[in-house]
Amino acid sequence: MSTTPVTSTSDKSAATPPRRPTPADIELLAFAQAAELTARDLYEQAVAEGAGGDQIASLVALAAHHDAYAQSLSALLGTDAPQSRNDELFSSLKSGFGSDTESTALAAHELENTLVVTHTDLLGRLDGTEGAALVASILIGESRHCAALAALAGKSPVDDIDLFLTTSDVESLAPQA
């Protein structure tokens, strides 16, 4: 019986990905932070307009989640964090975040679905492992937001599968290379 150690046949010359964000990552993560601050502000606008009814705490919680995501991105980016929302995106979506809870829930579902697609796109483009891990964790939360918003809008994901479970028509907001 041989005691020769088994060696891996994997390519040992393959580069290990960087831990910290690269300059290209910083641009993408800064975009993600601005998108999260935009989502926070949209939910806060809906609450200020009177949306939510018995479920106002849900909208407040969603705003807080996006604020927490933005703060996490800020911690990773440090002085490179923009610390401001994307005003163009906010202006294009704000009409859907008014006083009507069902309309707000539908607009919010569309927003969350778009953020899921956007963060999935970002995840595939990030080089640094810290940024990728953070975006992946945000992505999981936003996916859960989609299901919660379907319920808040009074829709069944089973009955409205085309509207609430597909993202095939949704495009990423992320800046392209």
C-alpha cells in the first residue's frame, strides 16, 4: 500500500480572485448603493403618501431593509460610496409609489424584481469576493421581498405566475461595460 499523497489535478496557475473590490467593482457597487437608496426613498414616499393601511409596517420594514443594504455597501466602499440615491431612477418610478396600497405593492414588486435582475447581473460581473458576497446576500433579501409584495397586493404567486414569478422581461439597471 502506497503512502504517496494525492495531488490535485486542478490548474494551480489560475488566479485567485481579489478579496477587496477592484476599481471596476467600486463603480458597480456604488451604482448598487444608489439603487438601494432610491428604493428606500420610494418606500418612504409611499408611506408619507398614506400607502400601507394595515400593512404600513411592511412598507416601513422594506424601506429599512434597503437602507441597511445601502449602509452595508457604504461600509464596503468607504469613501467611494456615493451616499445618494439615483435621482433619475427615483423620478421614473415615484408615480407608482403613492397612497394606494395595492398600486404601490405592484410598483414595488416590479422594483424588487428589477433589483433582483440587476443584482444578479452585478454578481456575475464583480471580481472581488467581498463585494460579490455582499451583493449575493442582498439579492436573497430582495427575492423574498417579491413574494411578500405579491401577498400585499392581494395576488397569489400561483394564480399570477406570469406576473409574479418570472423575470424574463425585466432588464438590469446596472451600467454596462
